[in-house]
Amino acid sequence: MSRESIPDDVKRFVLTSIPSIPYLETLLLLRSNENRLWSSADVARRIYISEKAALGLLQELLSSGFASTADTDGTQYRYAPVNQDMRAMIDRLAQSYSKNLVDVTELVHSKINKRAKQFADAFIWRKDS
């Protein structure tokens, strides 16, 4: 059984907009029930992270235009992409992730690994010529 490849536009979106797997999982969690209000405690329980980490992810999704706050004190979040094009892209990402979990995960990790290597390379001792 062969896997479908990840469309190029979805790959670009992952590489430019998805910083980590917990971020992706939180985005897709909110998308799974877009009318539901989510607190950081709700997200923490569902994706097995600390409440503090969940709050950070929700705030990142808010600042990225993928979510909105649903109350005046900003403790409840909902899925709310800034426009229909973004909503469609996230739908395509969700479809790719459901059919190609390993490949999408590797794509996210490849970006993380590249940044880590660049950081480590900054500390390599180089002899002046």
C-alpha cells in the first residue's frame, strides 16, 4: 500500500507556519470541534502536556491568526482562521496528516533539526585562514 505524497503547498505551509508537533496537534484539536471553547487545561489533558505549555500554544495560535479568544479575560479559545484560504489550507493539512502522519511529522522535525544544527554550527571553532 503506497502513501499519498504531501502536496507542495501543504509542505510549504508546514515549513513556514508549524513550529512543532504540539502546535500542530493543538491546531488540529481546535479544528476538530470548531464551535467548542477550549481552555489551556482542556488542551493540556487532550494532548498530554502541561497547562502552562498548552496556554503558550493557544497564545501562539491566537497570534498566528488560527484561533480567537471567546471571552473578555482571554482564557477560552476557539478555532478561527483569519480567512477562508487559511481555513482551506488547514483542512488540507489535516487531511495530509491523517493519511501521512509520519511524513508530516518528519517534515516538522526536519525544520526543527535544521535550526538546531544551525545553532550548533555557530559554536564550531574555525581556524582563521
